[in-house]
Amino acid sequence: MMLEKSLADLPATSVRVDFDPVAIMRATMDWYRDLDLPIIPVWGTEDGICLCKYGAECESAGKHPITPLVSSGVKNASLEPKDHRRWLKRYPDMNIATALPEFTVIDCDSREAYMSIRRRFALPTTLIIRTGRGFQLVFRGETRSRTGIMPKVDIKSGANAYVVGAASLHRNGRRYTVWEDEPIADLPPKVEAWIMDDGTPPTPSSHALLIPEGGRNDYLNRELFRLRSQGCDEDQLYEIAATLNHARLDPPLSDKEVGAIVRSAVKGEVRSSKGSRRGSQFVDGEAPELLSFDQVETERIEWLWYPYIARGTLGLLDGFPGEGKSQFLCWLAATISQGRVLPDGDKLPPMKTFLLNFEDLPGAVIKRRLEANRGDLTKVFIQSKRFRLDDEMTQWLSDKMEEHEPALLIIDPIQSFLTEDVDTNNNVSVRHFMERLDDLAKRNDCAVICVRHFGKTKHGRAMLNGIGSTDFVGISRNQLGLAARDDGELGFYVFHMKTNFQRGKSMLFSMSEANGRKGEQPRIGFLDFSEVTADEYLSDDKEKSGPDQDAREDAKEFLQAYLAEGPKKAADCKAQGQARGLSHSTLSRAKDDLNIASYRDGTVWFWKLPDK
């Protein structure tokens, strides 16, 4: 007996397919690595909109590098799995692109263009990637890049070129896929001859004359700035600059010089043949816009240590030599390396620090200071040799910060890292240099602290006592000052001298005894908060400008009596003292003399006598 059923008679069923784009992207990256094709992360798309900051306004949606990860674009292409995992961890929705050193891709932007290439040449079997609208044919062998060699066909080739890779999401919603997974064939000679001989040179304004020494920088500056103003992105500029350098300049510039000119063009600056910048144009080649504040995105400050150190900002620590600045910063690095709570701070996970220091011996001094303060040595890093923070080394440092993701960068002292062209007494020169560090802080969400020495000249305001231009202070979001204790005990005060946020209390730290003969380093300990200001404490005329001894004794008697029954609000202590003719600074000094403790309950500060 035959049993017949129509489809309508069959029960409805559903099949669930789990699609994990992150796992697929990870596997694709490994696949490209096996092909020796280095990759870079590029912005992904969602609903046809680029995930970069320009969103729907982006003209290269899903196709341009994620510069917070690869600040030099295709120059940072990598075959290293650790780089790939780090990129994917930070931007799980990213696309990828493959750099093409020793490879050539015929990039067809439509099926018709792909078929035209097939009809024109008898191509060997090779790797083919299906793109959002067309196909990429991948060959071994390097030639020159060509844009529009025929309708909807581009040639991409060389270390400065890249194409979006498989597993990426096109703005039209289609994913790039492997169309023919075949071994990569050599670039056919006929195709290479066609690429090299047919058509016009790759840049509209190029001509046969060579540019000799004396005019090379200006020529390359003009060409790149013109192309930048026409919308070329950083990677396109690198590609064009490399072509012009070898085709037009006699002799060619070094890669370092070309890179500096490209970066200047991206920033809108014109670089002279001597390496200095002249003039200043639009940032990123675009004119600024005026925004009403309803268009400004609300941002939240991420504190490393509230309210003294904020991530993504530049700060200063000033003080006299030998009074404890480097000791204090080693204590700070050790504390955050273990995730210990800073005074009046919040609980944070263990974090990394870059501690750049040329003045102290790494193994005999700095390492022992970290050990004395119970730091995790695997989370604190130091440079292997001296360097100056010029453009090249700033880029190197930025790359290392992207790799290790430190929460804190210490530069101790800043004078050791200045380039020779920086005039420390010139506001413009100082600000230009410090803007590099401010940019490092913002791009890497890292707190940067620069150490400076106090100068010999005293000012009425302690925040101006540091060596050099006032723009060291002006560009910094927070400025701390440090001075040794004046009561005969080992230790120091840390003052919050300048802030763009909220001023914190001064802090008193102890420093333990240490046997220098045995190589020991002291342990730093937080004792208490203090009301003493840097201006009061660092004054040359403390006795004349501060309270006299009788007033201080009166303040001590008042505090002992007022706090005898138990803790009182700090605000009430000050108000009651003021009612008796005692200034805040007099009360603060008396409080320190009596070792009165400060503590916070919720948002309210209290004072209490020390335990007997």
C-alpha cells in the first residue's frame, strides 16, 4: 500500500542555525595567515552604516583602517595571531583587509567587469574572493597599483596597497566570501605587461621631469596635500607617496621622511625640507564645523584615581630633586598593578604601567622600589635604552601602548625625552610637543604623567614653580606637586595644585627606613589627608605668612576639646574654629600637629582624634 501525503500535510518544522561572526572572522584571519597575507583591521558596518565616528557620513564605509588599532594603517599589517586576537577583542564587529606585499589583486567591482577580464585574458586557476558587488582575483608577484585601468577594475599591489578580505561585511549587507579556494597562481606576464604599459601614470599631475634635491619635500608636500583635500585617506596617500618617491624624486627620500610627510598631510600641516612644520591647515584635511551642544556627545570621565588622575588625560608631577617624586610614582605603579585601592579611590582591577625613566638604575633602584611596595613586576614596563620622543618614537610608543594597553604612562623626567628643537621656555614650542603626549593619552585611554623639577625662581603660586614654560601646566588637565615633610620625619606631601575637574585634598605619605648598603628601597605609605595647600607649604616665608605659634596652640586646644566627645564633621570643625577667629590654614596645621585623622562617611568628611 502506497502512502501519499502532500507537502501541506507534513508538520511544520524549523531549523535553527547559529551564526557566530566572531568565530568565523577568527578562523578567516588564521586562514589568511597560512597564505602569508598580512591583515589589518578595518571598520565594520551595521545596517549599511560605517561603525567609525563619521557613521552615515563616511564615504568608505567598511573599508578604512581602525586607526586606534593601526595608527599607520596598512604599514601596521600583521601576521601575528596575538595582534589579530587583540584587534578582534576590542572591535568584535570589525572587518579585515589584506595587505599585498609581493601580491597583486585584480579588483572587479561588478560581475560584468569580472567577465570582461576573463574574456580578455586566459587566466590560470587562482584564489578568488567574492566581494559585495564583484570579485577579487589574487596572484603572486608585485606590480604597480592602478585605479580605473578599465571600467570598474582596479589593480592593487604592493606593501602599501590593501583590499577588504573574506568574512567582512559590505555596506550592502553581503559578506565577502571565498569563491574559489585554489592555490594562488603567479601573475601572468601578459597581465603584468598590460598593467605596466597600458594607460596613464597613476597621479593626475605627474610628468616626466625628475625633482632634484632642494625641491623634493615641497613637491611631495604639495601633491599629498592636494590629494588629501580631494578626499584621499591615509592609506591612499602612503601608496601614492611611495609611487611618487621612486618615480619622480632624484634621489628618493628615505621611508622615514616620506612617512613624516604623509602624517603631516593627514594632519593638514606642511612640512619643510628641514623637517619643521610651517603653517597649519584643517585637521584631517577637513574644515571644522560648529556644533550646538545638543549635537555634542555626552562623555564620562574614567578615573584612575579620583579626583587626581583621569584616564585619557595629560598630567604633571612637580617637585624638587631627591624629595620623593620617583618613589611616589613607583608606589603608584605598584599599587595599581595589584588592583589595591588608592586613598579614597575606587576598587579597580590590576592594571599595567609604562614607567619611562632614564635617571634611575632599572635593576638596582626602580625594580627594588616596586618590590618594596609589593608591586606585580609583570605589569610594569620600562624602556631598554634611551630615546627622544620625536615623531618616529612617539609612533613606536603608541604602537606599544596599543599592544599592552597600559592604564598609566609615566615619563620621568620630561626633560630627558624632549627633542632638540623644543625650546622649554617658549609656549608655542612646548605646547606643540606636549600635544603629542596629550594625543597619546586620548588615543590609548591612558593617563600620562610627566615629571618636572621645580626651578630656582619662586613664584607666589606653587603651580608656576616648575622649570620651563607655563604651557607645561596649561595643557595638563591635572597638576600634582610633591615636597618633603618639614617635621624631621621621612616622607612627603602630595598637593593637588591644578585641575580641570575637582580639586582633591593634599595627602601626607610616610617613607620607611631602608638600608642602602644592602640595596634596600623604602616602602611608601599613605598616612592622611591634609588641608595644607602647596602655596602655604612651599612659601619661603612660612612663619610670616602662616599662623603664629600662639594661634596654633589655641587651635590645638580648641580641636582637642571639640573632638573629645567623638568625631565631628570637618565642615563643623572649620566653622566653629572660624567663629573663634582661627583661620582654615591655622586649623589645618594644628590638625597635623595632633595627628587628627580624616575619614569619609558617604559624601561627608569627619575629623577624629587619634586612638589612644
